Amino acid sequence: MTRNRNHGSQLLTLEHAAASHVGRRDNNEDALCVAPEHGLFAVADGMGGYAGGEVASAIVAHTLQRWFANPPGDAGSGVELVTSAVRQAHDDVRAKKVGALAEMGSTVAALVVRDGHAVIAHVGDSRVYRLRDGELAQLTCDHSLAEEMRAAGGHVGADFPYRNVITRAIGMREGARVDVVVSSLEAGDVFLLCTDGLTEGLGDDELAALLTAPPLTAAPALVRAAYDAGGRDNITAVVVRVRAV
């Protein structure tokens, strides 16, 4: 449990838990970052073959934690801080893209709780959800070919062959284009950060139902439910609940 700053006259605390499973893969290319002392939580889903995915996602998680622990003087706070941290992670991955790691990259979805607000930053198709008053809202929009086709009015069925193709990633040549959303923060809010291995097998109703449990129960239950649903990909979930003191 982590004590947070005052939200108006109300002091809030954060309860959190995380779980990750290899799924039906040979190795786990997901990574997570839990740094409650900085109000920072993140997941990353690596790609690139020959351990490249594992390396890329680990770099992202490590860079975020390091950046928040010792931010540069000009890094700002909130939106500026998380944006600069993600861009630094992009630069760190790019610096290691040599030899067998030349094709590696990673998604990232990060939550920063500060000054009575939640700042969400993401690149790729890892997601952040918020459960509030029983209503589940997806706070991120996938950077994927499937999502672009939906936005353009196209139909994307379950048999769409390119549903796992992402259009943005940490480590891409084009640079890190980070989407940032600032959300209000209320006692009772529950945030879920997850890689696509979780949501491939679970719908919104299942996510919402499992998130009603305390984080220490919810995080492993979500991962187990996704695995039991037949999930083949790596599965990672970080659950953060906001409570009033």
C-alpha cells in the first residue's frame, strides 16, 4: 500500500499487485515495472525473436524505473515526466538494436499517479483500463492495424490475419510517438494495465467482474482466467486500486 498526496481534502492510498505468465510460449517477452514510491506502474510487451523481445521489454521497464527515481532537472512532472521517460526508453532500445537484437522492439503502457490525477502513456497495443462505479473504460487506443481499420469504418473479424500487427512500438526507426491521457482520480477507482495476451481471451464483462476483487486476488485471477481461456501469448496484468484513508 502506498500513500499518495492529498486529493482536495482527501488523502488517498494505492493498493497494487502484478502477475505475469509465459502462457503457452517458450519464453516470456513481457515485463512490468512497479514503483509505487513514485506512483509509477507499467507493462511492456517485447518483440523481435531470439530473446530480442525479452531484452527490449526489460530495457523499457528498467528505463522507466530509473528515470522516475532520478529524473533530469528539466524533465518536468506528470505528463512531461512520463513522456520523456518513454522517449528515453525508446532511445535505450534503439542503442541496443545490433546483431541478433536488430529487430527488437516493445510496447509500453504506463500509469503515473500524481497530484490527484492519473497520467496514462502508451505506445503499441498494451492497454490501460479503469473500473469506476462498476463501469469499465478503456483509456488507451491500440496502435494497431486492426484498430486503424476499425477507425476507418472497416470490419475486423476474429479471422482478420493481421490483428496482431502494431503500427507503433518502442524502438521503431520513426521515433517514439507517445499518446498521453490525463484522467481524474477518485477513491474506488481500479486501474488495469495489461499486455494483449490478457485481452485476447477476456471480454470487458469478465475483466470488470474480476477487478472487483482486491488487487492481490485480482491480478493472478485475471492472468489465470486468460490462460484458461486458451491464451497462447504471454499474459501480464498490473492492478492498482485507489482508496481513501
